[in-house]
Amino acid sequence: DEMSVMLHARLADVPEPPDLADVTDDAEGTAAGDADDGALKEEDRAKQARQEEARAQRRLVAAQLMEILGYSLQCCVKALEIAKDDKEKAASIIMDSPDEIWHAMELDQRQEDKQQRESARKRRLKGGVGQAVPD
């Protein structure tokens, strides 16, 4: 639910692409004469800048969506690890206990960090930094 709200909020900020009628009106207006040519070119540049900004916003939103989806996938994988082969428990954890998943992911990260520190400490004690010593 929280991710849906965040997703809808981000999508609401993305500007709509320009209307095709505006583009054809600009093309017809270009034929009006050389006197208006400079103003039209400036309008075209401004319109192009707005379109580029809209594309950049859409790329940003797409990147954020990928990040959200990646996190969601990590949570589902963690729920399955927690539940092992008990599918009902996994579904229950995903739907009812996202904090439990988050806590388990934090514990895994802490354990991994602790193992890396311990491995680095062993290397320093056995052979110094830069020398490969098996753990």
C-alpha cells in the first residue's frame, strides 16, 4: 500500500507529452512568414526543452520504479527464506509483517558485515594487509 501511494505520487509529477495538435499548429505557423520566423524558432526551442525535461522526468521515475521493484523482490525472497517450504507462512509474512522481513534483511546484512570484518582482521593478523591468506 505504501509503495502504491509513493508510485502514484511520483507518476503524478511526470508531465504529459505535448499534444499533437500543438505540433501541427506550429508547423502551419512556420509558413506564416519570415517576420515571425525568429519567434517561432524560439518557441520551438522552448517546446523542445520542455519535451527533454519531460523525458528526463520519465527516466527518473522509471529508475525509481526499478529501485522499488528490486526492493520488493528482495523482500519476497527474504520472506521465502524465512518461511522455507511453508507457503502459507510466506504469504502471511509478505502481507502482514513487512517489518519482520526488513528486520531479517538487516540481520543478514549485519552478519555479512561482521564476517567481512572478521576476515579482514584475520588477514591482518596472519600476513599483513595485501597478502592473500585463506580464511
